[in-house]
Amino acid sequence: MNSTPSGGVQPGSGAGVATTVSTLITMESALLVPLALLVGAFLGGGAVAIIIAAARRGHRAAQVATATVPDGVDQVIDALESAAVVLDASNTVIKTSPGAHALGLVWHRTLVHARLTELVDRVRRYGEPVTEDLELTRGPLGDAQLRLSVRVAPLGTRYMLLIADDRTEAHRLEAVRRDFVANISHELKTPIGAVGLLAEALEHASDDPDQVRRFADRMKTESARLAAMTQEIIELSRLQAADALADPTEVDVDAVISAAIDKNRVAAEAAGIQIVSGGAKKARVMGDEGMLVTAVHNLVANAIQYSAKPSRVGIGVSMTDDIVEIAVTDQGVGIPEEELDRVFERFFRIDQARSRATGGTGLGLSIVKHVVQNHGGDVRVWSQAGYGSTFTIRLPRAVGSARASTPKQKVRS
């Protein structure tokens, strides 16, 4: 019988197999642990990368959803007097200045006018700033026309900036200037042409003393009218200058009324018109006495011109709430209601025939309006056709002027 060493294990016995299996398992485990760690690290890094990418996409989505303009642009737009609009890539308005809403360019975060959208799209397509003058309506429902100078330019890579300057008033003033020049040309042609024709007629009638006197009188009338118109045009131009009232002084309203009455006394007596005045005493305003005399004189002359013979022209002065009012009332033909808004226009005449017969230029009331505006006041008119008119100049009372007012009384005629 064969024997083995004491304590040994036969190669084919169960104990040897178990030992071998255990050893193999131990070796396999030693290999699997690092492999598992490697796989876990790989899988974990991918998960982190996926999470970071998702976060970035979410951040970009949030930026699009809550778009903001670049740093500093907000403050610049808020400081602009012009209308300014910032739009994103989808032409959604994300920032506006107050002027943009005042001009009616934006409505519900969109541009109101298709023409503006077309400009923005053109700049976005070609990348070059564009400036255009446009005539647009104010707001989506309004019919008032605006003249705007519009500039569109890229703002960074994502946004567009639109700036609009309102040129409506400048265009209106230019139109007024053109009309004024045209009116002057037309109005001056009449007396100049008349003087030329009368001179020619005078030459042919040199042997007839009566004709010479008649033509000479008409020439004097036309030349006087031409001189008056020229003087009023010069006066109106001076009143429209920026420094028309650069050095105001305290003016006694009573002195202004007296001077205006004296300048119209002869014309009133010739027309059979009685001038009466009364009201507050010692009223004072800040301004230019010569300009105010001209304004009141023009109102009184206008009242005499349109009054029937015999009648009265009244001048009343009152003070209420630190306002001095000078009212000139006549009993003349009155002004039709549809023409009340036009009486202060240059060269406007209610009765063309009467104005030409009396030498009226159509500039008197326009001068009144500019004088009063230069003094920080306003002028109002009430009239009823067939019953007369009242023109009222309202001026701020000079500080320290008497506040009390006295009943109107006749002081001069």
C-alpha cells in the first residue's frame, strides 16, 4: 500500500480542488476591482459631462427667455432724449426709452410700423447701419403724421439699436417759412405794382392838374401801405429772434394803455369811434414797454378798423391771481366762429375788401401774438358775428405790483 507524507493531500482529493478554486477566485477578484474602478470612473465622468452640457444649454435658454442688453446700454438709453429701441434676434423689443412710447413707435413689445421693421431686417442682413427720413403715424391707431429721422445699427452680435429723432416741428417751421416768404412776395407785389401803374398814369396825365392830384394821392396811399407792411415785417422778424426780450424791465400798464390810445386818437376821431378805458390802477408787468405798446396799439387799431360809425372801443385792465389782463372790446362786425382759430395767422384778413381799403396788412394780430408770447403770456379772442369782439392779453404780474383791482371807469375818451 502506498503512503503519503504525514499531513499531505493527495492530488485528486476534494481538499486540493477546493484550495485551487479559492486561489483562482482570489486572483480574479484582484483583477476585477481595478477594472470596476476604471469602468466606474469612465461612466461617472460621462455622466458629469452630460450634466454640465445640459446646464449650459439651460443657461443659454434662460438667457434667451430673459434677454438683457449689454452692460451700460440701459443707462445710455434712459439718458437719451431721442426715441431709442433695442430689439433681439426675433425683433422683440427688450428695451425702450420714454421717447419711443411718446412717439408711438412700440406697442406690446413690437414695432408698430412695418417700415421700421424692414429697416431693422435690412441692417441685420447686411450688417451696415442705415439712416432714413420717414413719415409715420403716431401709434397704431393715430392719424397724426410724424416726420422722423431714423437710424438703425447693430448692437453687438445679437441685438439691434433703433434711434428716432422727431423732426415734425422742424418740417412745420420750414413750411411756415416758405409760406411766409410766398405771402410776403404776393402781398408786396400789390402796392409795388400799384405804385408803378400810378406813376405811368401820372406821366400821361401831366397836362391835367386834377388827374395829377388824384393819382398823386393814390400813390401816397399805396406808398404808405408799402412802408407800413415793410415795417411790420421787420418788427415781426425781430420778435421771432431768440433774444427778442433779453433785458426785461418793470412796465407800467397804465402808461402802455395811454400810449396806445394816443397813437390811435386821430384814426378814431376820423372814423367817429370813441375810445374809453378803465380798470385796475398801478398794474405792472415785466417786459419791454415798446413791444407792449405795439401789441395794444394793434388791437385798438384793429377794433377801430372793424367798427361801425358811430361806436365805442373799450380798453379794460384787471388783475386776478397774479395775472394782469388787458381787454380790448369793440362793437364791430365780429368774427365768424369758423375763422376764430385763424385770426392770428400772418396775412390773414377777415374782410379782404375792408383791409385793402383801410391799408391793413394782415400782420397786426400776428405781431400781438408774438409780443405776448415773448412776455410769457397768451392772447384770447371772443367774438360773435354782428355783435363785436373782445381780445384779451394775459400777462404775469410783476412781483411787488399792486394786487387790488378797481371797478372799470371811464378815464379817457
